[in-house]
Amino acid sequence: MDYGNILKEICRVAAETGSFIRQEAATFSSEAVKSKAYHDLVSYVDTEAEKMLVSRLSEIIPGSSFFTEEETSQRSMGEYTWYIDPLDGTTNFIHGVAPYSVSIALNHHNETIAGVVYDITADEMFTAISGGGAWMNGTRIMVSETSSVDQSLIATGFPVRKFHRLDEYMRCLEYFIRNSRGVRRMGSASVDLAHVASGKYDGFFEYGLNPWDVMAGSLIVREAGGMATDFSGNASPMTGEEIVATNFGISDEVINIVKRFMIK
């Protein structure tokens, strides 16, 4: 199978879906918001974007399976499986705040072989094929060369529903606030991962995510010369429940810090 052409098709689909989301943002009303669970918001934009993605990606690889956030398609595993977040950063979108994105990963026999993160607000398309490097709008990207946390800019995501590890997380966050150049929380994990891949951030950590939040971004980080693991340093499987993404210069230091506070 020609994964290069498949990646081009994924980018086309991501751009079309992003265009729809951008158009809806201009007239979006908070009255269209529904709550799936505590602090878990959704709107017709999420569901319609997901339907677009499922329909168009099914044409690229007929018979492929899907894991989607809004469950507009039955979740199942197959030879080829798509992991889709149609609107990563829904709360940002609802409030008119950047960034928010489309995230698409393609797995073959449970190995991620292609990933696309489209930052809609910045019009930046981050892409990777396994073994083919990482790119943004056609330009090669690489992780930073920073070699210590005290020289690093760290990204994270605050817990919004799963508070069972909040105390540990807050102690970990405090450490990074005190011992790095700064910590950023942007509200879209896939964009955070893309920014690690492009060297804007040196590291990222978060817990309580899902596979569709991290699958594409993790591949892009790895193909940009970085690493993506759980809090214990294990590279797979990327469930999203725990994730650390860094360059290799600070990877051991960041993982040791996160393990100290987050692993009991």
C-alpha cells in the first residue's frame, strides 16, 4: 500500500474538515453545546466533523475500522484502524479560544503508520509516516536540542474530569513551574504534541487522555526525533491515560520527575 499517497489523502480530508469547523466557528452559539459527562462538552460541530472524517477516510481504505471520540461509527479493531478526534480542543472552540485541531492516526495491526494533526486556528498541518520523518506544511521539523529541564519550556494539560491523581499532578506541576523556564497549558493535546515535534516545546506531560488524543501526535514526535511514552517510560501501547513527550536531551530527566510525583 502506498502510504505516501494515503498521507496526502488524509491531509486533504483533515483540511476539508478543518474548513468546515472554521466556518462554523464564525456563527457558533453556546446554545448548541451539550454535556456528555461532567466537564465533557460536545456540539453538532464535533459530531458532524466526525461524520465527515469517517465517510471520507472510509473511501481511502475501504473496510477499515474506527475508534472515534463521538462514537458516530462503531468502535472496532481491524487490519487498518483509524483513531480520530474531530475537534481536539472543544472547550477552546466553544469559547472562541485557540488552539483547536483535527487529529487523525492510521494503525496497521496496532502499529501507528501515519499521523496528521491539523491546527485549524494556525492553519498548520503536521504530518508523519512511520520511518519518513515529520513535517509541518511541507517543511521538515525536528524536536529541540535542549538538554536540561531548567532550560526548557514544558507543556501540560490540566485534569478536567479525572481528579483521582490531582494531588500528585499538582505537586509535579509545581516542580516544573519552579524548575523550568515555564509551563504552558493550551487546551489541545494533539497541538501540544505537534509543538514538541517542531521544537516549540521541549516536553509535555498529561494524564487522563484517550488514544485518539495522542496517537497521531505521538508518531509525529517520534518521527521528529523525540520520544513519547507513558509515565514509566514505556513506549507502547499509547492509550493516552499517561503520556510524556520530549526530545531525547531531557527525556530521562522529565520521566524521572514525573515518576517521582505521579507513580506511587
